[in-house]
Amino acid sequence: MEEKIINQIQSSLPSLFFFMEKQKKRNIIINYDKEVDVLYISFEALQKANDTEFFSDDILVRKKNKAIIGLTLLNFKKSLSS
């Protein structure tokens, strides 16, 4: 299980860093809520979104003034086991 998680993180990093460079973001804040199995990824400081788009059934893109400020991954732990 740990190896699978590490491989998933490793395979995601290039895309994440490309996005951060393109958007001129410098920080990532990650929070996991175990009770509801949701992973929150925020870019820069924690902010309230004024728009949310569904990327897929389990991924929400949070935006503020049309700029992406974070992602919400629903059913996160469950998705790792599939």
C-alpha cells in the first residue's frame, strides 16, 4: 500500500509543479479530513473560493476570480485502494 501511494505521488509531482510554475504559485497547503475522507489542496494561502467546478465525480476545482486556488478530492483514501 505504501509503495502504491509513493508511486502515485511521484507520478503526480511533475504535473503539479508545472501547474504551479505556470500559475506563479509558490506554496501548497494540504489538509486531509479523515472523518469525511476528503483531501484539500490549496495553492498559496488558504482562501475562500467564489466558484467551484466539477472536474470529475471526485475532484472539485476551487476558483477565486477565475484563478484556480485549490482542489478538493472527495473519497480520497477510497480512491487509493482502487
